Amino acid sequence: MLKKEIQNILDSSREVGWVLEPNAKSLLHMAGLPVPRYGWAENIEEAASMAAEIGYPIAAKVVSPAVVHKTEVQGVSLGIDSQEKLQEFYRKMSILPEFAGILVEEMVEGEELIVGATIDYQFGPTVLFGIGGTAVEVYKDVALRMAPLAPEDMSSMLQELKGGKLLAGYRGKEPIKFSALTEVLLSFSDLLMDIAPFIESIDLNPLLCSAQGCVVADARIILADQ
């Protein structure tokens, strides 16, 4: 059953056509998906306060309804280690169209994965899982399943990935926490079934997974035309 708070986020995002990342992170958190500690700062003072509370180094991202693809406007800065660098990033972003502040977020490390979904008007919700990051469109190392996912889908999807050995521990690296990945995929599937009537697509990219667990580092939710 769709939570009222999640429905409110979707409804309030209808005019823009997609869910701004701070709201998307809030929506995912309500659905039981792991997200980093973050804050939405609407001025420089708020940004500095949030960064100090989270602890440097931090990540910062532009928030604007006019900027769907943040990397295209250099709207993401990772590893910011001082208030001066944070303020410099804020000033650069503030000149962008419809600037609405910045997302200040804790830094997270792990193997970059992608979990996504589209709504096929013939077959329904389709889940995509694979090796993520900025090169996802280059490698196209993904597995597809119809939603809802079942626990047995986890192992079969992993077996389809050419990069699956990266997750199992490669050249001395620790394997990722597969139980945490399974929880993310099943929670994502449950959320997808609830919000499918209202969205066109949803992407968690990257989902960062390590031996400690998994965290959704970035999320994009595109709403369906009503």
C-alpha cells in the first residue's frame, strides 16, 4: 500500500515532471531503502552547517527543476573537504536556471551498481539490475526481470552479469554484502509495484555496495504523463 507521504511527494512533483533528488531520497528512505545522510541547503549558511554536522569530506549536488542530468552542468562535486570549497561550489551552481539550492551529502564508497525500472505499457513494470556508474551505457552489463521480484531472481540476475565477479571479491577486494543487496532489490521491487501507476521510470545509479552494505548515492524518478 502506497504511503500517504510518498504519494504527497509524487503529487507535489507533478508540475516539474520528475522528483528532485532531495525529495527522491526522502521517498526512498520512507520505502525502506538505504540512503546517505543528507540535507537540502537553500543558502550558503545552511550548506556549511549541514556539512559540519555530516563531517567532511562531503558530496554536493545542484538542486534545480531545470537540471535533470547534473553531470552535464558539472553539478556534482565529490570529496569536498573544506567550507571554502563548498562555498565555491555553491556560488558556481547559484547561476544555473531555477537554482533551488544544493544537496549536501556524506561520502559513500563501494562498487557502483544500477537498479532501475521502466513501465512497459504492454508488459508492466520491468526491473533492470547491473554494473552502474557513468559507464553504464557503454558496458550495458545488465539483467532484466519483470516485477515483482522474487528472492530466487537475485542469484540468477547476478549470474548474468559479466562483472559479477567484481562483487564476489576480486584481486583481494572484500565481497559485497549480498544480503544487503537482496534487501535493496526486494524493497525496490515493492516500491515499484506501489508507484508504477504514477511513474515512467526510476533509476538508482549508482547504488554503492561494499562489505558493509549498500547505499543509494543518486536517484532519479521520472513521472508519467497524467
